[in-house]
Amino acid sequence: MSRTRRVAGTFSKHALLIVASVLALFPVYVMLTAAFKTEEGFSAHPWAPIASPSLGGFRAAVNDQFPRWFENTVIVSSASVVITLLVAALAAWGFAHWAFRGRDAVLGVLVALMVVPPVVLLVPLFVFGVRIGQISTFRLVILIYVGLMLPFSVFMLTNFFRTIPASMIEAAVIDGASSWRVFRRIVLPLSAAPLVTLGVVNLLWVWNELLIALVFLQDDSKKTLMVGITGFQSRYSLNVPAIMAGLTLATLPIVTVYIFGQRFFVRGLVAGALKGE
Amino acid sequence: MTSGTVALSDPRRRRLRLGRVEPLVWITPALAVVVFVFGYSMFQLVRTSLRFEGHWTTDNFRITWSDPTFRTALTHNIRLLIAVPVLVLLSLLLSILLFEGLRGWRFHRWALFLPYVLAIPVIGVVFGQLLQFNGLVNQFLRAVGLGGIAQDWLGQPRWALWTMTAVIVWRELGFGIVLFLARLLSVPSDVFEAGRMDGARFFRLHRRITIPQLSGVIVFYVIVEAITMVSWVFNYVYVMTNGQGGPGDATQVTELYIYQTAFQYQSPEIASAAAVMLFGVTLVLIAVFFRVQRSSGVGLDE
């Protein structure tokens, strides 16, 4: 093929990628720049980068209930992610280390549960929550989150634990180590990377979850960021910088994790597909 | 699959006090939570959907099925499925471009995956602002002389669902790109070298060599996205329409219908019947997935 044709091909490929990236980044750009503008500044120059940063939007967000929502989200997310990792690691070791009757059937059911839409579980769980008086408590929401994250977590860790060479484990067993000891001294230290990956992926999901938080945390003092944002939007409908500042605050932790740990996101989200059933 | 397990017949294992029940001890905490969150709920869900004022009945299903709003919601979910082929084509194109290792591909990968990391409520609010009548999208259109098509994108019944589809594509695309790219990077490079030596051109090379390599993940992505369009779009609709599914019922979807019937109209029986039907559709999609996977012999983990 001719040289000009090849150059034209490379050029159009670059152009396509650049257009796609600009489209992907544009809303984020608007969110970040608008957050640092004044109301007048935003309506006059909505496209422009920030000339003189104003913190008015952030002040409005912080004076509203953002700090409380942020705190609630941190509590709910960290508790449910930690509990999920712990419970999932135990179960995954149970599945990976022993061959017992019905094991594959149970694992198969777990895989199928990954796709159950949460909205299906909403009504019965809510009725249950009302009956035991646990609406607007973190406890029930954390329990539900753990339940929803477990199928994927157990599945992914089981797959990983199975790749640990049997010889390493046999050697420890011959030395008389109990299975708990093997788990703590051999399996867990080898699993740092998959545990971090799983933690990051679960954190992403739980931090951004809306439906369950909306239904189960109705009390104003218990709302999470995602629930708060949706109400905040209508209250400040004319003050775009305040809305964008709030969104920036709500997104910051996840985007920070993404900037420094992109590979964990990619690995975790791809794991289900490439290693899957 | 069992390469990493120590066989149960290992004599030393028998000496452990717990013996055969030991795996159960490890599994029980997880099992208990899963049985409560999924098992108990599904049981109660089916029960509620089949009862009304203390007796067993299938009326709830009949009422739900004949409710025009439910039909509308279901139709909208089906219309959202149009996003799936769009997602597959765009993900293929962009992941192949990234795979060719053009200068700056790592940055582009980072940028293209970013939308998938953002929370849907955040995306919803930002796009809600951008797509208003005086929002930036319309300002841009007017600036480039396309002011004629400028409109309230989410406020017009005719366009609201299409606009929402576009926003969903904007976010879900990142997942497809990263998924396909990860698969391509795991293909031995001599597969592609052989094609290049033959002088195969861009489209031929990728149609003959790249796409067959990807068929497993493409099937996976299609099913995941189909399930998303049918039963995971609540967040988009709720945030971009203030929980209404509006204008009118232009963006009503099944999940929102379930949510509204249960929590605004206080009718758990109808909501449960709708939820059972939604779950049924999801099950069918998964069954199709496993069928396709088995009959085509395409394993995801070749």
C-alpha cells in the first residue's frame, strides 16, 4: 500500500481516538471546572478553564449536609467491603481446599446469583427490615451489601486459591500445620494482590450504590452521598457550581483510587469475564 | 479445576478433629448471608406475588401484566437493548485502535475507561445539566450552526429515552473497551504477525483474525449488557428524571415501576409480581448465554 495512504490511515486512527477521549473526558472537565467557578463566572464562560478559582461552590456544599453524607458513605462502604473480604476469603478457602459433595453445585449457584438484579430483592428485604425495626440503620444495609458482593467475591477468590501450588500446601500440612495456620501463613500472604483488586472493585460498587441506600437509609442523618446528591441537585438547581462542587467531592475518593490503582480496577472487572465459567 | 486441592483421602487430613465437616465451617458465614439476602428474599418475593388479602391467587400477575404502565416500562427496556450492538461495535473499534499501540494509547485507555468508574448518580446529574435547553450541548450545537436541532433533550417525550440510551452507552463503553483490550493483549502476538506478513489490511486483518479471537468475550459482553439494559438501569432513570421516569412515562422502566409500585403506591403484591417477571427475563438471558457458550464451543477461558 502507498505511503500516503498509510499516513492517512494512522492520522484517522489518531483522530478517532482523540475524539473518543475528548467525549469521555468532557463531562468530567465541566464538572471540575464549574466546581471552581462563581455562579456568574459559570454562566458567562461555561466552557473556559478556571481563571480565578472560587471556593464558593465548595462552601455551599460543605455547609449543606455533605460532610455527614460523606461520613455515612465511608462507614457503610468500608464496613461492608472489609466484612465481605473476610467472609469471602474464608468461604473461598473452604471451596478451594476441600473437595466435598455438592461443591460444584453450590459454586454454580453462586455464579448465577451474580446477575440477580438488586431491585428483585428490594421488596422482601424492606418488609423484613420494617418488621425487625432496622430501617435507617447501617447494620441492615451493610448486611445486604455484603450479601450482594459475596457471590462475585467468593467466585474470584476461589479461582485464585486454586492456582496456589498444591505442593506448598502439602509441605505445610506434612509439617503438622492446621488448616487455619495454612490459611493464615501461606494462603493469605500469597493473595495480597487479588484481595486488593477485589477490595477496590467492591469499593467502587458500594460507594456508587444508589437503590438500596435510597430505600433503606431514609432518615436524613443516615443518607449516603449518592442519595444526598440526587436531592441536592433539585435544591440547588440554579447554583451549578455548588452542584458540581458536591459531585466533585463525592467522586474524588474513587477517582483518586483509580488514578493510582488503575490496574486493580481493570484486573478486577475483567476477572469475571476472562477467568469466568 | 481441582489442581490446587489436597485430596480428601490424605491420611493426615482424617486426624483433624473436625474431619469431613471442616469445609462447612469455613463456608458457613458466607452461606448464611447469601441464603438470607438471596434465598429468603426470593422465597418471600414469590410468596408475596402469589397472595392477596390472605389467600393464594395469580391475580397479581394478571393485574400487573394488563397495567399499561408496566407494558410501557417493559417496552422501554426492550428499546434500550438497541444500545447493545452499538456498544459492541464501538468497543471493538476503539479497543482495536488501542491495541495497535498508537502513540498515547495508555492515556486514551485511561480516559476511555474513566466514565465506567464514575458513579451513575454523578453522571446523571452532570448530563442533566449539560443536556438542558440552555445547557452546554445545545450551546455547542448553536455555535456550530446546528441550532435547529437544539432542544430540551431529556424533557421531550420523543427524545428522552434516546438521550438516556446515549448516556448509558457513554458510560458502559469503557467496560467493553477494557474487556476486549485485555483479551487482545493475552493473545500470542505471532497470531497477528502471521496476518500482517500476508499484507492483510486493517479491516480484513481484524475481521479474519482479531474478531474470532474475541468471540468468547464478545458473547460475555453482549449478555452482561443485555442484562444491564433489562434490569440495571434504575440509577440512570431515577437520577436524570428526579425519580419520575418522565416526561410523562417516556423513560419509565421496569425497575422504576417496581420501586414506585412498592414504595409510592404501597402495593407490594404488584411490585413483587413485576419483580418475579423481571427476574424471569434475566434468567432467560443467562440460559441463552450458557446455551450459546456450550453450542459454539467458545470458552471464555480458552
